[in-house]
Amino acid sequence: MLGEPLCNSTGPPKYLPVWDHFDKWVFGSQYFFEIFNKTSNKTEGHAATGELFNAKEGEILWTKFSLNDKWEWTLGMGVKGDSARTSTVVVKQPYMGLLPATETSSWSEDTYNTTFVNGCWEMYAVEDREHYPSTGSTYLFQVGLNFVPQSLNILKCQPDRCVYWCSSTMTNVYFLR
């Protein structure tokens, strides 16, 4: 993250998002979500965040989403080869339990049975070329599966910039910027 990103949270019980300013690259795991407040008639943002770490040019960052047998998500992000810089958020229930159980209470509910995988750069308030990398980024998405996908839909994937391959346990998508 660079610029003025959402990068932190007040934590429980309200999980209010916190923005900060960064002149150098940082990363951290985060779960951002919005809830409609019926009293104020407004949508309100919330966030659960992990520890922030500095990132250096040339490092390889990884992101991992894991669902355990209790239907709890663990969101992790770190530097390849440096386990000391690992940021983690555990999301035991949708919306961090802020919604009434009558609306939602578990990731095992049918409404959560579809997953979308994507990536984006979030650089808020970056105003000059000095702080915006123009080339050299690559992305490898590896999605572990317990089934063979019936179809793989990759939107806006230019043949010379994207390669994908599947096995019985893993879908791999490689993007070159």
C-alpha cells in the first residue's frame, strides 16, 4: 500500500477502518466490509486488519486465504522467505459477527459458496510518477481445489500477458504487467 490507504482498524467491537499516509510501500492483511445501518440509513465501512510491515523493492509478497473445518477464514500476507513478516487476520464469521445471527452467522451458509479471485493495486493519493511503479510486476494466483473446475473464466486476460493451467488440486493463473 502506498499513499493514503485503509490500513488499520479500531478492532472489536466496532471494527472501524483507519487510514494513514505512507511514502514507502507497506503491506498488511485486511478484511474490509460494509454494513447498511438502518438507523442512519447509510452504508458504513468496517475493517479487521493484521500487522503492517514495510516492503522493499524486489521482494515477493504472497497472499493466502484459508478456510478451516470450523468454517473460519484466515487471511494471511507476507514476504516469501521471511516468516517474521507475516500479517494475519482471522475471520470467524461473516461481517466479524456485527450482524444479527438471524441475518448471517457462518461462512458455511449457501450465500457464501462462490469465490471470486482477483488482484488490484490500491495506491491512494499517489500523485506523481516517482511513487508509481510502471512495469515489472507479475502476479501468480494459485487456487487450491478439492475438485476439478468445470470451467475457468478469466476476464480481460490478454494471451501474451496471461497463462493459466489446472490440475486436479490446483488452478494457477500467471499475469505479467
